[in-house]
Amino acid sequence: MIPRNLTRPLLAALRDSPVVFLQGARQTGKSTLVQALAKKEHPARYVTLDDTVVLAAARSDPQGFISCLEGSVVLDEVQRAPELALAIKVSVDVNRRAGRFLLTGSAGVLHLPRIADSLAGRIEILTLWPFSQGEIERATEGFIDALFRKKPGVPSKPGEDLTRLVGRIVRGGFPDALRRSGEDRRRAWFTSYVSTILQRDVRDLANIEGLTDLPRLLALLATRTGSLLNYADLSRSLSLPQTTLKRYLSLLQTILLIQPLPAWSSNLGLRLIKSPKLYFVDSGLLVHLLGGNARALHRDRTLLGHVVENFVVLELHRQAGWSRTGVRLFHFRTHLGREVDIVLEDSSGRIVGIEVKASATVGAEDFAGLTVLRETVGARFVRGIILYAGREAISFGRDMHVWPISAIWSV
């Protein structure tokens, strides 16, 4: 079993929260992780709602089901029985001992109002993504923490060449996909994965029978990764009413298949109004939906640029789960079109801007967006980083740097 870097914050949450919810897309390794914890670090009874008999019992008598579970309990795939939330609340209100319930779900808890509302103030939420590159290399990344230090240091290793980087991107981070020995076998796994997601998870959550539009939507979103979310354009392209489109997009977020990146603004209210960008939870899945492979990415540099950006954004989302510097991720865009791909903001409002380039060359003009961001946030600006496909770390001034993309998992 590959150690998961989320283990430390997960155990910390279990030490002081009565209910912990571990969410993540299907097949990211949630069950494997919680079963391992239940056997050793956090002794607990493991119960899965994927068992049809257990599920029937939970649905028919939620209060009785929960009252029979003594001690610490792991409830796997709890989104299949949201009726349990109120029973868990009642049980926790009687006994608020830390670590009583470790819940997992292949749906985001904030999109499950019966669970989120019932357990408000009693629950801590963590997200398990597919493997990060550091986890694959058996290392805990400290890239985000380094960016916010006074002196971040310089990556000590030369960057990886483009061939190796593309290999990482195409492989992705789903545990079962990583075990597949070749391109054809990975493609078969991703095909089955998407089919299972649409046929099971979406139908369970939304009771949608006609799923023919969702594969088309996924394929179209794959071509728009890293673009601003434009409902009108997507609606026209798919000949879908915007109300239906918004419902489908919400479902894809609920099952944690796509990840929005909200817009950053100094006006907190505007962050909720400005358009987000959408990214896929895994670069291997994205490449599959695009019908591509390593050769296609080398051949089409525009496509490579979009896929590399998706790869970097989601690697940073993974690291944010265990980084000691609590950060939120945004994108930045002015009304004149100046952009920064990723904005990291810590709890005190400090800002780090990151641009992603799939090329091995960088010039002063590539810092234009970062310069505008620095002027916008003033003293809150810590530094700007361009992550590129080159091998050397280069300074472009006191607070502007160029680092290899591989610094994300080697720092």
C-alpha cells in the first residue's frame, strides 16, 4: 500500500472532531485508507454501505442502525444512505467523543444537504484525491509551504524532461490505473470507470435515467479545461437548456469528477460572481476523455498546454490537503485580459501567483500577468512563480522566479 499524505491531517481531525467525512471521487483509495486506519492508528469497526443488506438496514431504521454501533465506527460510502445523518447527529449530541464516526463518500458532502445540514458544527471534511506525484514517489511534498517562506530556497534537482513529464500526466493518479501495464489497459480502465460513474453514482444521486447527454458534456468539458465557465456557450454547443446543463455540472462536481477554480478578487463579494474555471480531478482521465495519448500531447503543443495546466492545478489541490500553510486556490483575470493561472492565498491574505508553461523557454514578457497581480495586491504579494517544462531554476528578480514543473513534488 502506498502511504497517503493525507493520513496525518486525517488522524489529527479524528483526535478532536466527533465526525470526520473523507470525501473523494470513486476509486481514489478511500476504503483502503480507512480500513488501514481502523486496524491500527484509529481502531474502529468498519461497515460499508456497498453491502446491500447493510444498506437496506440503514435505510429502513437509521436510528436503530446507528444505536447498535458501539465505539468508533467507519461508515463507508455514506452518501448511499443520507438518512443516517440525523441519527448520527442525535448520537453525537449525546456523546461528543472525538473520532466516533469516520464517514467516507464518493460524493462531496457540501452537495449533500441532508448530511451537511444535519452535521453542521460536528463534522470536519477532508478530500482524498488520486495519488499525488509525491505519493507515487513515496514522499511528502512541501512545495506550497516553501512558496510562503521568506526564503523558499531553490529546487535542488534539475527538472524532468518533457517525455517523463508527459508520462506522468498520461498515467494520472488513480490507483487502479497506475497498476495497468500499458496504454491499452489504462484506456480500458478509464472507459469502464466513466461508465460506472455515470451508470451508478449519478443515477443513485439524481435518479436520472437518460444519461446520453452526460458523456457528451464530459467530452466537451475536456476540450474546455482551464477555460472560464460559460453556460451559454456550453448550452448552445450541446443543445441543452441551461437549467439542465447547470444540474448536470452540479452532479459532476458532486461526484468530484470536476473541480472548479474560483476567480480571485480583492472584493470578496465579487469572487462569488466572477466565472470560475473548470478542471478534471485527474490528468489521466482528462487525456482519456480527449481521446489522446503521449504521442498526441507531444504533437499538439496547444493541447499539451491545457493538459499541463490541469495537471498542475490538481497537484496543488492535493497538496493543499496536508500543507501546514492553509491555502485556497483561485485564478486571476483582469477586465483587460491579464491572467494568472493560479493564485494561492493563505489565511492571513498573503498571495503567491503561479503561471504554468508547457514550453522549455521563458521570457520577461511571460511575467506580465504576475506583475499585474503584484501591483493589485501590493504588500500582500509574496512572490510569483512560473512553472515550466525546462530543467533549471532561474531568478528573474527578488520575488519572481522560474522553476521546473517537477519542483511541485521535489521541493
